[in-house]
Amino acid sequence: MHARRTHAYEEAVRRGAEHVLRSFEEAVRQSKAVLCRQLSVANWLVSSDNVLFGTFWLEIEAGIRSPEQNSFDQARGAVDATFFPHYHREIRFAALSIDEQGPLPYGPCSIVLRDSNVAHRSTVFEENSLVFARQFKIIVGNPPPLGYRAVWNDRHKLAVAKLHERIDRATDRGDFAGILLKQAAGTDEVEFVEVHIYGSLNRSAIECVRIPQKEVRSPEAKVIVKSMGRKLAEVGATLVVY
């Protein structure tokens, strides 16, 4: 990863974009781990300290979830076991975000996690690990190639290594969030740096929940959001309707 970052700056110097790339790196240094859920799920997750954020595998084992008939769920077993051998059941997934908005195809509610809760047990990866495995044609059981994963405190370096070609001398700071996390219509199209968090999470890990105004139009939704605000306040977290 460090060699890729060095190459990124060499290319940026050649394009006259080094100062912009350094500004982008500083912005990513402050990025957050964000995951997205539907309003009903987000409401349940903030309801009590005893509610834990599940993983795909733990929910399957508990009998509260069934795999969907799609290519992602069919490939999960092989890919997760390859990327996280013997501990894939304990990995929670999020995305890096500069503007506290997560990958919206996974749900309209962005749940921003506290650095203090996840930094010591998180790594960041180039992109969605399933998408990456397909792109690089990784053979089951072989480790992913080196240079595409970093510890939390080096997340800005990985982002530079990955995204430097999207930054030139004319790139505005306002574009940084969309470069780091590119929204799209489907979960297989949205692009982001993936965060891998080991171990359980509950509402005490939440710093903020962001909900679009359009999700809070019905009387039922307004009641839910008001309740969520109270529950989040109990753990020092905030709720933002934008």
C-alpha cells in the first residue's frame, strides 16, 4: 500500500495536482466509518444497549435471516472465509465517508460510528470485498493480494493509493466526499473504501444517525424518529434529519 501511495504522489506531481491530493488525504484522515440501514432497522438498533448489530452469518445461524437468491449471497461463504479465515462470523462492514453519508443503496439511514469505539479493531479495504474478489479472480483459500488493505490510522493513505487518478489540479474540496464514496443505484455499483470491524457493536458505538427528510413524512415515521432521538441522546449520540 505504501508503494502504491508513493506512486500516486509521483503521478500527482506530474499532473500538477500534488497540493490537491494532499488536501484530499487530509480530508480522508478525518473520515468516519458509516453503515446504512432502513429506518425500521436503525430504530431497532438504537432501541437498547442489549441490541447488537448482527452479521450476515450470525443472523443465518440464529435463524432470523435467510440468504437471498442473488450472486452476492451465493458467493459470501467463499469470499468471507478467504478474506477473514476462521473469524468471518465476527466482521461488521461499513464504508469510509467524509460527509457522514454512507452507501445509500444499503438503506437511507446513515449510522456514523465513533472512532473511539472502532479504530482499534478496524481495517480498511480497497472496495467491497465481493466486488474485489471477482475483479481480481481470487482463488478460494488464497489470500488477497498485498497493498489493498490498511489499518484504520492509515485509511487516508489507502484512499490516496486508490483514488489519486480521479484528482487533478482543478478538483474542488467539495468533490472529495463523492470521490471517496461514489453513490449509485445498486449495492453492486456503489463504490467505497470498505471498513472491516471485528467484534460486536451496540448503540454506544454510534456517534450520529442521519436521516433524509423524505423518510420522515408519514406520521408513523415522525413518531419513530422522535423516539430514536431520545434513545440516541441516552448514549450521547445525535440524530440529524436533513
